[in-house]
Amino acid sequence: MNTTIIGRTCAAAVITLIGVAGATAPASADDAAPSCDPAVVQAALTKAEADARAAQKAYVTHTRTAMTALVKKVKVDETAEARAAARKAGRLTAAAAKDPALRDAAKAARATARVEAKEAARAHRASFATLQRQVKADRATLKAAWNTAKADLATQKQIAEDCAEVPEPPVVEAPAPA
């Protein structure tokens, strides 16, 4: 019963980590050498710094927030998701009454609304300890995202240093035809 909430959070954490790792993955050994174009290097470094700062801020904010407030937020978020799904199902059901082509979409929306309602009910019935484990799993996800962003920033700084050390090849102008 309560394991569904935790399982969903863990699945979301894995998906988030995969997305963060994919979005901030540095060039691997199989890739071509990184471009030493100063604009590209500076843009990548700026993006890595912004990503690292955002991940740090998300983690620190989550860490500094009281556990009771975070548990309450989980319950509120689950309820909001259930209400949004119910509203969408209602709109699609009303539209399906006018347009039979929307019946399958309305049926799927009603199923989603039922699932969201059950999850919200589970969250409200769950013990504080269960929701606390979910919050801790969220915190671990944020910490992993921050670590990934820090590693990417370090990689980008190393690339910038390597590019700064490489002398630019001299520009040879072709003689103008006479």
C-alpha cells in the first residue's frame, strides 16, 4: 500500500538521474575532441555553473525545510495531481459526449484519474515514517543531481583549462592573385 508511493518516488528519481546524466554528460572518449572555440567553451562553462548552482540550491532548500512541512507538501501535491486528473477526465468525458472519437481518450483519462485518486488516498493514509522515507528518497535524488552537476562543472573547467593551454594555430593568408 505505502510502498507504491515510495516505489513511484524511486522510479521518478531514477528517471530524473538518467535525464540529468544525459543532459549534462561530458564528452566521452568515443566522442571527438571538444571544440576549443572560446565562445563554445565559455557557453558550456556558464551552463555547467548555472546547472550546478540550481542543483545546489534545490538540495540545500530541501535540506533546510522542516521534515513535517515536506511531508505535508507530499500530501498536498498528491491531492493536487488527483484533482487535476479528475478535471481533465471530466472535460474529456463531456467532450466525448459530443464527439464519439474522444471516447478512448476519455476512458484513459478516467483510468488515470482513478489511479491518481488512489495514490492521493494512500498518501493521506500513509504513516509519517513512510512519507518521511519518501522525502528522504527525494533528498537523495537531489543530492545525486547536485553531484552530477558538480562533476560536469569540473569537467567543463578542465576542458576550459586545456583549451587555454593549447596555442591557436597561426592564420595563414593566401596570397592574392596578381
